[in-house]
Amino acid sequence: MNDNKKTTKPSIIIAAATIAVVIISAGMILGIQGQTSHNVLAQSAKSNATTAAANTTVVTVTPSQSTNKTFWISTVHFDGPTGSQAGVACGNCTQNTPPHPAEKFPNTTLPAGPGLVLRPPNKVGAWDMRSFTFAPDQIVVNQGDTVTLHFLGVQGPHHVITVDGVGTFPLDRGQIHTVSFTADKPGTITYWCHVHPPSMVGEILVLPKPA
């Protein structure tokens, strides 16, 4: 019995050592493979970046030096319809037909004026938000430019528009009204609709001449 015990202990030690060597070796192999994969991916990314840079064409563009600037400005409004609070579409409604899921009506106080409209829920709980504006609502020109603005009535049946320092005119849907002026001083020139305040307003930024 004692001889068997003496023989078993070295065998267990040898087996344990062998398993440890196998585990360490596997770890080293996996580490080497991981590092190799990382290096391959890094080289691939570097190669792709180099190829993309080589295929990129740099174009030199000379800006127009014309002092005659023309812009088309459309009258538009943005609509934000909601779904019904009941979670069903309002198939028989003449307005507020909702394509979206139900939303809680907000406790919001809007600035005065018909340019911003928050319609309360209809008979099935759908409501919507509307905002009138110009597109574009900001224009940049240089001092001394001759500026031509074509106002185009797209949305909203009637507008009364003022271009600061230029004049006031009515504009209906489908009409075009054109104004021209020389931007002789740096600063801002405002244009706005008297019918749809406070949101339907735009500005022309006049940059000063280089010193």
C-alpha cells in the first residue's frame, strides 16, 4: 500500500504540470494569434486609408466675383400632425388626419401671432402644430452688392411682406413679387410678414468691404 501511494503522487504531479504547460502554451498561441489579427487589421485600415487618399481629387474653385446677387424666397409653413389619443386614425376627419402615434397635448403658451398655431385635439384626440416661415430665412451678401429678391407665394393664401428700407407689398399663393436694391452699408436688413408674426421673419446679413 505504501509503495502504491508513493507511485501515485509523482504521477499526479507530472499530470498537473503537463496540464499547466498545455494551458500556458495555448494562451501564448492565442495571444500571438490575437496580436497577428490586430496587426493585419491595422495594416488593412492603413492600406484602405492610403488608397482613399490616392483616389481623392482636390479641385480648386474660384468663387464668383459678381456683385449681382439673386435669391428666390418661398413662403412656407411647417406642420407637425400627431396621432389620436385613442390610438386610431381619424379616417373621416377633414383635418388633423394623423399619421403618427398618439401624443399628449402640450401645456405650452406660444408667443402671440398667427405665425405659430397650436390646434387643440379634435374629436378623436389628434392635434397639430404649424409654423410659418420663409425659405431661406437668412441671406448673406457683401457691401456694395446689387441684391434681387424674388418672393414666391407657395403656402399660405395671403401675405403682406416688408423688406426693411425697400418697401411693403402683398403676396398671394402662386404670385411672384420682385424687389431689388443696393446693399450700401454693412449690417442686417430684415424682411417679415405682417400677417404671420412672430415666426415669419428673415434677415439679410451685409458683410463689410475688406479693409
